[in-house]
Amino acid sequence: MGGSRSTRFWLAVVAVLISLGVGLVSLAQEVSGAHSRGYVVILKNNQRIRASEPMKIVGKQVFINLATGTMTAIPLKMVDIIATERYNKQGFGNALTIEGLDFSGTPAPTPTPDVPLGSIASINARGKAILGSSSTPTPTPTPGIKLQSVPYANERVDKAFKQIFDASHLYLYRTSVGTKPNYYFIQAITDSEKEVFHTLVTVSKAFSLIRKLHPELAPSAVELEMRTTSGKAAGTFRLLPEDAEQLNSGKVSPEQFYVSHVIF
């Protein structure tokens, strides 16, 4: 009888240990998963906020699920969107623990340009070619999407894009063929958040307009790489026709579009 009780006791202990072991494994997996989903929001005053998931932009507010589990909202104008996405796309969000939050600083506004393009978008094979910038941006390290030594095959399409860019006050750029013969590539210098969104909107509008006026000549996709004058990546995009239409429709803001489509 005593032996039977001893056996039952040790079986119970083993069962408890197994149960605890499974629980610990589950907990470890949960903690590991939470860590892998780490995300850091960078403000324009250089303060950083640890979040458990990517930020969500709704109108002029940014909603952040803090690492503590609390949901908070701050004005969109306080967030450095480019720095935030660059930081997290490069995998640094999982390696940093942030304490404290300071909302000081005076961020700059980020207006969206509204330039009528219809009057200057028609492709004219005899029209005067307008060159872009004489600057020399550094090609992007993003695999595949980079400035090529070969120009885009259709000079009329290239000229139409450049006419729209110049009419929209987008001057610091170079163009080439993209990762496919029917992809058009733009490399632009953008030294501020305002310039990044201006470039993104302008390229999107140009792509949609050319497709609308000359669908038989328009490229299948537009690849855009933005960098600062010092060579720091500011965002790379591959825009399909539906992507450009989404941004041009106004249903999403340039900030929302940037966060959901940017490549680093």
C-alpha cells in the first residue's frame, strides 16, 4: 500500500513538472514572439517609443500600442515617419529598449502638393527634352531596385515624366530603365519629410496621368528610390498602376501610403 502511495505521489510530481514545463515553453514562445514583433516609433525631437506592433495612422493621429500593452495616440506631425520606417525595416526595432517619452520640439508641416498636370502631360516626340538634376545620387542597396546604366527605352515616355516632374517642382532626380524593360525607374534626392511626400505624390500622379493618356506607351510599373544628399536611404517603392491610383484617390494619405508600401 505504501509503495502504491509513493508511486502515485511521484507520478503526480512528474505530471506537475511536465505541466509546468509546457507552461514555461509556452511562455517563452510568447515572450519570444512579442520580442520579434518589437517596433520603435521615432519622433521628430529624436525621442523613441517602444511599441509592440507597427503604428497605425488615422487621419492626423498616430495610434501606438505601447510595449506595456497601453494604447496611446499622438499627433502625426510629431512622428518622423521616414526615420521610423527605415529603423524598423532594417530590423533595429527588436534590439532596443526605450524608457520615457518627451513631446518637446516643433515639427515642420508636411503639405501635399496640388499641381494641375493635364495641360503638360501629352507626349510629344518632337518636344524639347528637359533634363533632371545634375546631382549624382548614390544607388540604393535594395536588391534589384536601383539606378541602371541603361536609359528607359521609350524616349517619349521618359520626356513626359520629366516634363511633369519639372512642372511639379521636382528637380533633383535621375531616370533609367527599372528591374524589367517595361519598368520605369526614378532616383530622387529628398532631404526632408516634405520632399519625400512631395516626390511620392508627384511620381504617382505622373504615372497615372501617362497611363490614362497613353496606355499603350506607359510603363507597367514605376520604381522610385529616394535618398538624402548624404546618401541615406529615404524610401524605395515599386508602384503598380493600382498603387498609384490608390494614392491619387485620396482614400489614403501620403503618410499612410508610405508606411504600407515602403521598402528599405
